[in-house]
Amino acid sequence: MLFKKRISLLITILFVAVAGRAQYNCATLCVLARLDSIRQSPSVSQYFSSIYFDVVESAIPYLSKADTNVQCMMDRMEKRFADYFFRSAEAYQEKNAVSPEWETYYADTNAPTLRYILYGINAHINGDIWQALTTEFSLEEIRQLKPLYFSYNKKLLKSYDDIYESALDSSHTIKWLHTASFGFDRLYGKMMLGKWRKRQVELAELYFTNKSLFEKKLVKTRRKMDHLNKLIRKNI
């Protein structure tokens, strides 16, 4: 029965891709299938995998409007980007060391679902994007990809709103902060999401153009990641 549901899900996704005239190869669909498997598993990886699946699935119609060449690049990016999460998920299951970016996620046992999701967002956005960009693309390709990368921020804001609404329902701290800030906390979170993604592209470009400055900014970024993880653990 579970197998039939997964096949049905993939058929639906394929239909959406064709209907939207997306030029995706099988890479993004394979990412979705793998995320679907993880989100239905008993592993703690299921919590981040669930929200990650929704984001990737919703991106297909949006990115189908892009130039064919850029679509292909985004498909490459999606596969490479997801690999960083998959590696840590597999390492955890096999009781091996996970990447430093994902250590906090897997070290905090029995955390509430929202905390796992926030840990995962921090690790994947602030820790994995620059690595995916520099591993998969040349400097010229990264610069070619930038316009669509940044325009995609608008689509991600919808996913952010969904996560935020879930947080309001499940966290007294978030409810208090929302009330005390007259709702500004939601806007601030959106601003930070854009800032984090912009910083990752800057890191990727510096990786190719100025290694010394890249190393300095990477150290600062990792400190901010650690600080954010501490805030998440303390307040969620």
C-alpha cells in the first residue's frame, strides 16, 4: 500500500512538471522520491525531510518558467544541495559522524518537531548552500544562476509563512514574540531568510575570487550558525 502511494505521488508530480512544461531531468524527481522515503521513516531526519519535500515539490511549476539552460542548472543545484542533507541522514542511521553543519540537529535527542525543523533550516541554508554551489558550478555559472536564485526568494517566502503558522500553533514563545513585536517578528524572519541566502552566494563567489576573505567570512558564518542553534534550543 505504501509503495502504491509513493508511485501515485510521483505520477502526480510528473504530471505537474509536464503540464507546466518543465524541462527537468530525473534528478529533481529522484530527490523528491528520496525525501518522501525519509519523511515516512522513523528516523529524526523525517522532520526536516517533510518540510524539505514540500519546498522542492512546490518549486517545480515555479522554476518551469525559467530558461531551459537555467532550469537544467537549478536541477543540478537541487541534486547537489540535497546530497548534503542525505549524507548526514545516512551517516546518522549508520552511526557514523555527520557533517559539522548537521551535528546539532542529530545531537539534540527527543527535541520537539519545530526545533528539528529550525535546526535543519539553519544547517541547510547557512551551512550547505555555498558548498553545493562551489562543488557543482564554476564562478561563471554561479553568476549566471544568480538572477533566478534570488527571484526564487519570493517562492520560499510562501514556505516560510507555512512554517511560521505552524510555529505559532505549537510554541508559546513564538506566540509571545509575535504579540510583543506586533507581528514584526514574521517580517524580520523573512528579511533574515533573504540575507542568509545572499550571504551564501557571496561566500561561493569569494571561494573562487578571494580565498583569504572567504575563510574569514566562513568562520563568522559558522559562529552565527552556532549562536542561532543555541537560541533555538533555548527558546523552542
